[in-house]
Amino acid sequence: MKSKEKALFIADLAISKKGEGVVVLDVRKISNTTNFFIIVSASSSKRAQTIADIVEEGLRKKKLHLS
């Protein structure tokens, strides 16, 4: 899976758990260490943890890493 596909996959997972204001920033032209930056807001810390958990689970199921 290419980095853009992975970023959009993560964004979709966040949205599926009611992540708010999801933004996927393409930083390939300004960063040597990462390609995309995903920003997600949540209405509570519990919801933020749920979003983090679903992203980790989704990546694990697809055998992907955050790198």
C-alpha cells in the first residue's frame, strides 16, 4: 500500500469512529521524514482513544506499520 493510500485509509478509519475535522496534509515537498500528516479532532478524550484504537487495529489487520 502506498503512503497516500495508507493516509486515506487512516482518515477513513478516524471518520468511521466520528473523528471530526479530518485533514490529510501532503508534506512530501517539505519533509524528508514523512509523506502525510493526518489531523483528527475528537469531542472527548474517550472518543480520541477510540479513534486511536481503531486506527491501530485497522493497520494491524492489514499488516501495515506507521512509518
